Amino acid sequence: MQVSAKLAPTFDYPVLERFWRSADELGFPAVWNYDHFYGLVDPTTPTLEGWTSLSAMAVVVRRARVGCLVSGVTYRNPAVLAKMAVTVDHISGGRLDFGIGAGWHEDEHRGYGIDFPSPGERVAMVDEALTVIRRLWTEDTVDFDGRFYTLRGARCDPKPLQQPHPPIVVGASQPKMLAVAARHADEWNMPSTAPQDWATARDHLDRACRDAGRDPSSIRRGVQLFLHPDQPEQVEAQLAAVAEYANMGCEHVVLSFYQPPGAELLQHCAEITRG
């Protein structure tokens, strides 16, 4: 099982850079951030923009893969997002994992004047956006007439360093989004509070893959676990659950820290990766 590390860009830049560098040096195979404009619990929490900070991460992190878990589909035109992703893929030397989801933070949308469609529409937007993005990454020019997006002779040059394209990671927990993952994802990730919830979604994904005519084993299975370093018992309980997720077929655990972990805790988590 792969175990990687994530810290939201809700801390001063030197703190983020120290975390990225330490995680890389400790041997975590991937380092992640997220795509929000407000704090998730307290909207006044200062928050750096996800993709520009990811570009910095791609320079600081020299070995591990990098990614945003996950980008909100509503925040950017998918052609622009495809271009941004290619840029980070080149900056990182071909180490980008491309994460995307339907988005959920209504306050961010209302505050910034971004449309906030119904859940079903946002899921459909992810489906269409991934079709657009994949075509831009792999075709010379793209014409597209969709429900949400229209492209005319669109180009995305240069192409990604990773061929045919960076791995696509779809964040999903509900059946409609799991069906999108079945159609598009190289990896599925779900934020989880209990192993059984993850297992239920895993079974939905298996069925969606079969409905789409796809081998379920072709999609790597991942989970995001949330750790509060200021609550040692909570951290240990989450880390103890890693083995249970592995027994259920999980192949990738993303440890998402709510506060920057100390050196001892990060080292302890890195030992899970090596163990």
C-alpha cells in the first residue's frame, strides 16, 4: 500500500514549504494540497490558492509526485485547467497526479460570484470536463459542443510530459460520481470517516465499472484520512485503521493533516509507507 501526505495551503508559506520538503526527504511517494479559497471550518482562515501553491510544491519536492486533492470543477474552465495541469507536469518533470471533483463549498461560490449548480449538474460537469481535458492533452486541436463547454479549434501545447497524460484521480463517494470515476479515472479517492463507508463506495465503483465495460481492477483505490496532530489519540486511531483499509483492497492512503505535524509524527507516518 502507498501512503502519501497532504497539508492544506492554510498556513504561512514557509510552513508549507517545510512540510513539503520534509515529506519528500522522508520518502513519501506523493505530496498533496487542496483547492479551496476559504477555510473549511472557519471561512476567515487565510488560504493560499491551490494550483499556484502546487506549482511551488513541484519545485520544492524533488522526488515525490505532487497533486491537488482535488480541484473543484466549477472553479475553472476545463481548457484553462488542462493548460495549468500541463504546466505543473512540466515544472515537476512529469510527476503530476491530476485530481478533480464536483466541488461542494457553497460559500466560496457565493462569495466569488461563481455559479453553484445542483449536485447532479456538478457531477455532469466533471464528466464533460474530463472528456474535454483528456482530448486537449492527447489531440492536436479540439472542437467540442457540450452541455456546459464549447471549444473551437482549441490547442493545448505543449502536451504533458507524461504520456498519454497525467494520471486522473477522481474524488467521489456517491453513486453518480462513482460512475464518472468508472468512466474516466486512473485512481479513485474518497474522504472517509469509517472503513465500512469506504467499502460500500468501493462496491458501487465495482458495479459502475462493470456497467461501463471496464475492469474494476484497472482503477487504483484510495482513501483520504484526516489527522489532527493536536489530538494524539485521534491520530493513532486513524493510523491504526490503515491496515483495515488495506485488507479491504485500498491501495493508496492519503494522510491529510489539519495542523502541520511535528517531525516525530511525520517520521512515524513515513514508517508506515516503508512498512
